[in-house]
Amino acid sequence: MKDKVLTLSFLLGALLSLSACNQKDLYFPDDFVEESSLRVRFDWSQAPGVDPSSMTVLFFPLDTLAESYRFDFDNATGGTIDLPPGQYHAICRNNDSDEVNLFVGTDNFDTYELVTRDCNIFEPVYGNGFESPAGPDKDLDCHLSMEPCYSSEQTELTVTEKGVSYTPNGNVADSLSAVNARTIWFFPKKRTATYIVEAKNVKNLSGATLISGAISGMSPGYFLGENKLNNSTTVTVPFSEKTSGHSSITGEFYALPYSEQLKPKNSLNMFFWLSDGRHFYYTFDVTEQMRDSNNPLLYRIVIDGIDLPMSEGSDTGGFDVGTDEWKDINQDISM
């Protein structure tokens, strides 16, 4: 009797092994996966060199009113998931920036949007919770800068007991379809842009104790499922700056790309706190530099020749933001 049990076990194992060998996935050597499980894999060919510490995938059912299914991975490779049969749209994104990057409209694929919270224009230098009693920010809708976001979407996935059928949305697999596969591939792309702001040949810079900046006309959000910017309005994004040498200032931050559809006016404000307690700010039209960038994920804004007033000597720390303290200076400069 024992020999018969061993023989049946051997035959069952052989059949399962053959079945596994006959099931082939796109771009991944197949090994046996339980019928109720699927693999998720991330292909980083669209964002080479990127290695997020963790990822999230959300599946939005198309044929029921059920809530979305969320799966988190503590790596940038992927893993195994259990997903009920049905039809889905799906979104993947990195989740290692969620302390800054926020997501709204998360109940639906079409409305799932990357945003940041609103803030005070001086928060990058004063910190969260600071309330400016006055100053140049009263009519500005300010939002925090972002952290890098990488995402991808897949539409019309059909999951059955046999596997998943879909058309992979990625440069490697645009012309291929997966039928009853065991692996769902995502091809994340970078959604946020890098902004580098430089002011050079700044006169009397040694008298400045604190510097910050802000750019208006920025997109407030990005719809990850629809793969498009939110063009309903614009916001102002403040950022910190620092001196670089005796006459240069640099600042760098992440935000969403320039909106080609909205074509907003972009103004750069630069704020200076002097050691004698006075405060000055300059406003520059940088729309042309934004619009003419040849890389939609990298914007370099250069200001040349700010004539900052000389500090009058007394050192009050430069941190008061009283009602009448901010002076707007109009200056024609090279950009």
C-alpha cells in the first residue's frame, strides 16, 4: 500500500511539473505558480538606474462595485499576488515618497491623482506650521514641491483561473499580447521633473542671511491612470535656496512638468532676508525658459545680475516678516 501511495505521489508531481513547463510568460522564465496567484514584475527600462525601495500596485475592478485591491512590495522587482477573477485597470507607483507625495481621488482609476498639500510660501525655510502675518504671498495658492514619482498603468486586464490576458503597456511589448499568462508587467516612467534655479553675479550677496524662491504657474497634480497633468488650475511651488560662492545662488526641487496644454505664465520670486532686518523680493518672468526646455523632465532657470541692496550693518537676524517689511524691487536683468 505504501508503494502505491508513493507511486501516485510521483505521478502527480510529474504531471504538475509538465504543466508548469508548458505555461510560458512574457519576458520571464516560467516556474510553477499556484492557480490562484499571479506575479507582478517591474521593468525599469523606461527609467534606467532607478531603484525605489518600495512599490505599490492597485487593481480597479471594471465589472463590479468592489473597492480596489492594493498590493505593496518592499522592493523594485515585484512579487506574487492573489487576485480574484474579473476585469481590471491597474496602476503601479513607487511608495517610498509618500510622506511628501499625496494621492487623492483614489477610489477610481481615472481620478487617481498625485498632489502635494498646500503650504505657506516660506515653509521651505521656516518649516511646517509657520504662518506669515503678511508679505508677498497673500494671493498665491502655494503647494509643496514633490519627491520623485515613478508610475505606470495597465488597462483591460482579464483575470481567470487560467491566468491573466492583457496587452502590456510598455516599449518592449507594445505589439505583443499576453493570453493566460502568469505575470503582469509594468513599465514605470518618471512623472516628476527636476528644476534647477541659478542666480549668478548677485551683488552684495554677503549681506543676505536667508534666501528662498517660488515659481508660479505650476501644475497642481498628475492623473496616474489617465497619464496626464491636471490642467484645471495652477499653483505656486516654493523652494529653498543657498549661496554658492560669493555671488551665486542655487536651488533645486522636484515638481510636475510644464503644461503644454495650459501654457501658463511662470513667474520666479526670489526672497532675501538681509542682516540689517530688511527684506526684499524680486519677480522675474521665466515663462520662456520653462517653455523652451528641450527636456520635459529637466528645467534649468538662470538669472544673471541681481543688484541686491547693501546691508546697512546692524544685525537683527533678518527673520521678521512684518506687514511693511517686504519691498518689491523691479530690475531688468539678463536671463
